Amino acid sequence: MDGIHRDLSRSNSQMIKHYVSPTERDTLDYAFRYREAPIWVAVEVMSFGRITNMLTYMKDPGPARCVTEAMGVHWK
């Protein structure tokens, strides 16, 4: 989670700024600061390595494997 919060914090994306109110921008509680950001916004600014790790350590990777198979991408 710390890595995801770092990715969100260093982003200059207007998408991220849209979901953080001005009063929350200075707080160091990243979970509170980005609580309103939808997952698709977070994924837009996350590093590829972070997304890969997130998929690798999923409790149930079944849905992600189905998506990769449907796209013709090998899971490994």
C-alpha cells in the first residue's frame, strides 16, 4: 500500500487531483487523502511493476488469468 500511495503522491495527473480536496492535500495520511479516488484512477498512475506485483500476489488470481487468456496473453 505504501508503494501505491507513493505513486499517487508523485503524480501530477489532474485525475488524481480531482479526487483530493484542497484540505486533504497536505495530510500525510495517504489512505485518507486518496480515499475517494476510484481504482481506475489509481491504476492509471501506478508503475507497471507495481501493477504486476499486485496481480502476482492476489488471493484469487482466477479472474485476472481469465482476462489475460481472453486477450491472448500468457499469465507467466
